Amino acid sequence: MNPAYVMSGIAIYVVLSLIVAWISRSGRATTMSGYFLGNRAMGGVVSALSYSATTYSAFMMVGLAGMTYAGGVGALGFEIVYFAGVSLVAVFGPRFWAVGRRYGFVTPSEMLGHRYGSRWVAVAAGVTSLVFLIPYSAVQLSGVGYLLSGMTGGAIPFEAGIGIATILAIVFAWVAGIRSVMWTDSLQALVMIVASVAVGLIVVSHLGGFAGLFGAIAERRPEMLAVPGPGFFSFATFLGLTLPWFFFSISNPQVSQRLFMPASLGAMRRMLLIFLVFGLVYTVVSVIWGLSAFVAFPDLARPDLATSTLLGSDMVPAALGVVVMIGILAAAVSTIDSILLTLSSVFARDVWGNVTGDRDEARQLRLGKVVIPVISILAMGFAWLELGMIAVLSVAASAGLVVVVPAIIGAFFWRRGTAAGAIGSILGGVAFVIAMYLTGDSLWGLNAGVLGFPVSALLFVGISLLTRRAAGDDADGFIACANLPLAGPLAGNGMAKAA
């Protein structure tokens, strides 16, 4: 594709997004809650579109398509497991929302620190987020690099694509915090879902319709249509990829932090329902893209080039290809923005605030804004390393974050859980996952994605049973508040008043 088309599309996207972001400011955010949570007043539709754009980023349209190109229909099963995991939002979403309103939590780490009565629980969870989410940000940057480089035949280098995404992420995060991110997300999500479906249908029609597409795959490489597939997936590999992804909605703080944001439980319900519809369409389209690229371009140098090669081909009208490219770019930038805002709030409130004892909210907000470009530059450095397939790297980050899940579950459902148990399970789990990755990522034929969660859970339960709850542990009040929404339907604003 002509690089001028791509650059023109990027320029139009930047201008429109900046206008939307500026309009969304609605006054200057002067508090941590205002800047990072949109004053807990986000509607269900905007929350759903933003949640979708944040989740289905470069991982989905570039990474899942690439995984399908390499591993066949097994990639669809991998993503369906994530859908199953979204059911956790129905269980934990109202609880996050209720305690967030009651206690004024800004981050999930802060929530854990309060529940277990220890600032060091918040520090441990916060540092874990920093360690694993910075590489996950790099995955999104890499997706943009592959997309722009692939669509222009290398005229826009991989490194330049990373630089463009980094600058955009910093600017949008700075304009007005989470509010600007969510409104720009909503704009691009609506465009993306329509354009991506159109591209899928056009490409399939060029390949002889669905009968022609699947017929060509069955003739050329029939194992692509079977499980475990052509060699990319084995049972152990599939389990290692899917288990961390199942817990994604509560283990990844840039996602779980959004459970504090809806204006009501009714808004949260609408967010979840719309997200599920959006995600199902996105998943099917991404898999179709990957299979179509396999038929049309069977000898790509990297699976992650499947999407960019399709969009830059003669099968897709140039204007439509640019629109979809902008949508993928915007989704990747959205995810990076969300991570930047989450990590900056975690660093300022949970790490810096607890280690130094600085509770001044204005200083925390200033510090949070200052570290946004620092985190961005670190992520950009990781992206330049080109460490592996986008989908695999995304799950590797989630495998590290899943070690926090036992402490989250215990916070809401096990009064006997202690601060020592939470800290030991988080830090011990992190040490175990990192050791696995440094030593070949295999123990008894299983990888860190499979073993990280049970190791962390055993540490949490074992240490909690051997220790006592901290003096400031608020298990009784916390759990009572968390269960309050379950007394009524998940709708309306009644709980906002009750909480």
C-alpha cells in the first residue's frame, strides 16, 4: 500500500482523536479518582466500548490472526476460554464496584492493601503490575510496528511504527486521563467493528467464499482445521496459554481497575453484555483473517504479518484497509494508554505512597503524570527487542499477573486469609514464574502459565494458615460491603446510595 495513504490516515485519526479527547475533558481533573477513574461516573455504553478497545488491541487483530496463521482453529478455542473467564466479572465486578465506592479505592493494589491491613500487600501487588505490564505494553507497540511496516512494505520501519504509537499514547493519556482515553476508545471501536467485518467478508469473497476458503485449507493443510493442529499447539501449550487468559479480567489491573468506574451496577451490566457481543464478533473476524492470510500468503516470514499483509493486498480496497489499520492502531494505543494510566496510578499511590508515607493526593497525581513518559520509554525499549509472537508474549505477561489472583479471591471469600499469606503468595509466585522463564519454562512438562496459579494459591493458603491477621485487617467490613450488591438486582443506582 502507498505509504502516503497510511500516513494520511494516521494524521486524520490523530486530529479527530485529539478533538474528541479535548471535548471529553469536562473540566480539569484535580484528583486521583477524577484523572484515573473518570470520577466513577462512566456510562455503560462508553465503558463497554472502551473495555473492548482496551482488551481487543494489537493482541487480537494482529496477535490472534497471527496465532491462527501458525496454529489453525486451535486459536479460536484459546480465545473462547477468555470468554469463559469474563464470567468472573459477573462475580467480582459488583464486589469491586461496591468496595471501591465505599472506601474510595483508585487501584486494585490499594484495595488489597486495605483488605489485608498492610501497605506492603499493596506494594507487592503494585510492583508485580509494574514488572509484567511494561512488557505487555511493549507487545502493543510491536503490533503497531508490524502493522505499519507490513502495510507499507517496510517504507515505515518497524521502529518508526513503535515511535508513533508511543508518542500517541503519551499525548492521549496526558490530555485528560481516563476520560479522554474512554471517549477516543468509543470512537474507534465503533469504526473498527464495522470495518473489520467488511474486510473479512471482502477477503473471503476473493477466496471463493467460505466454501472456497475452507476447501483450500483442507486440500493444502487439513491439520489447520483440526485440534491440536499443525504443530503449534500441544495440550500443555494450550493449557499454558489459556489458564492465565481465563483470569485476565481480574488479574490485569488495567482491566480490573475499570470495575471501579461505572456510574452504577446497571451501567456495569450493560458494559459486560455489550462487551461480550463485541468480543465474539472480533474473535471470529480475527480467526477468519488468519485463515485467509494462510490461504492467500502461505509463506510469510512471521505469523504476526498476516493482518498487515492482508490489509495491504489488492484484495482489500485501499480506503477500507486504511480505516481498519487506523482502528487497530487506535486499539493498541488505547491498551497502552490504559496500562500507562494504571501503572502510573499504581506507582504513585501504591508504591511511592506506601514506601514513603506520602498521602498527599495532589503530589501523587503530579507524580503519576510524570512517570507516564518514563514507563512509555521502557516499554518502547522492550518492543525494539522483538522477543516473539505477540499472542504468546501477551499471555506470558498474564502468567506473571495471575499470581495475584489467589489474594484477590481470598480478599472477598476467605476471612482467614492474612497479609503474610498475600505477600508470600504474590512475591513467591513472581519469583517462581520468573525462574521458570529463565530456566526454559518447563517443569514436569508444564510451563509457568499452568503452574504459576497453583503455586501462588498453595503459598497463600499455607502461609495464611500459619499466620495471624494483621491488626488493621478489615476482612469483616470489607466482605460485608462487597456482598451488599448481591442482595438486589445488578441494575439502577440504588447501590451507589447504599454504599
